[in-house]
Amino acid sequence: MPITREVRCERCGTLNRLRAYSFRQVPNCGKCHQPLPESATIKGLRDIYLWRKPLAIVALLAIPGLLAAWLLSGPHYSAASVTTPLATRTNVCTAQTQPHEGIFRWYGPYWGQDIADLTITTSSGSNYFIKLVDGYGRTARSYFLHGGSMGQFPVPLGTYTLKYATGTSWCSEEEYFGADTVFNEADKLLDFDQTVRQDTDGTTTSTSSITVELIGQSNGNLPTHRISKADFK
């Protein structure tokens, strides 16, 4: 049996029995033929139905523009590409030219001439990116050494913290050796100074010369501890 509902005409008061509303046409009173009251939902659906063809045309015309705007908004990554950037960077770092051993960079105009002496011996296996950082957190000098190498470097006078990053394939001064980089900091400060002595033979000047061994060993001359990448910067 068809489902019906009773709707009273607002004009003549006649109670009309109607089948379920259809958004395709407006129901009229059986006595005075005036439109019967409807809900806002039915009216909205009817408007969409009546305007369905113009709306479909507008949507079809808008799709190319929306697609072009999305493509121009920047790079878009699939779920697979988001999960694999580290592997991609590792391959790039392996293929690129690695730095030469020795002084990597001089930083800033804050320090004097390099007249003291620093000798560094490294453990075999990983490569080393080494920094001297002053008391203000500024990097004064940096060095690059292959695992198992020894380097002797002139350094400016001052007191420095020695920090070093280790890994296999150098990526950049921002990424270091990639995701597998290990960061360490020496527990002791390196103090490079110059002493002037007056004696019967005249004036004698002596400058600090420090040797450190970045080799895991008991009773080493420079204990270190692990730090984060943020603390290394």
C-alpha cells in the first residue's frame, strides 16, 4: 500500500492526503489548487533538480581550472615517496664527491691568526667532521678526516669545545653524513694560549700544542659523550 501523508492547505484549510513528496513537482491542494507547504530540504532538492543541467555544465568547465591550480600550487607527494626520502638522500650522498682531508672551513672574523697547533688522530671505519666551538657557541674552525687518519692543524688562540660527527658518506654541512650520523662532544675544553717568558737569554715565546685521539679506548686523553644534531650545530 503506498505511503501517504496528510498536509493541510494553508489557504482553504482542506486536509490533503498525498503520497510521499517528490522533488520533481510541487504538490497542490485538491480543492483550491494552491501549492501545499513543504520543508526547506524538499525545496532545496527541487532547485537542484531544476538547475541540474546548468550546474553540470559549470562543474565541467571548472574542473580544468581547479586541476591547473592544484598542479601549480607546488610539489605533491604520494604516500610511497614520503616514506623514502632518506634512502634517496643516502644514494645521492654515496655518489657525490667526498671532501678532501684537512681544513674544511674557516668561520667568521672573530679570531686571530692560527698560531697554536692541534693534532687529531681518528679511529678507522667512519669518516670525521670535526669542529672547534668557542664559548659563545660560534664555530671557529672545522676539519674533515677519513677514518684512521691523523691531521695536524694550526688553530687560533682561545678556549674551545671540540665536537665531531661521524659517518660513512658525506652529504652536506646541513645533513652531515645523513640519517646515520653520530654526534659527539668532548668533556674537556681545549685551551690554546701563548706564554711569554723573560730570562737572562732574552724573551721566549711558547704556544700551546694539543694532541687528541678520537679513538675509543680506556684511559684515553679526551673523554667524550653523545649529543643530538641540534646540540652539534
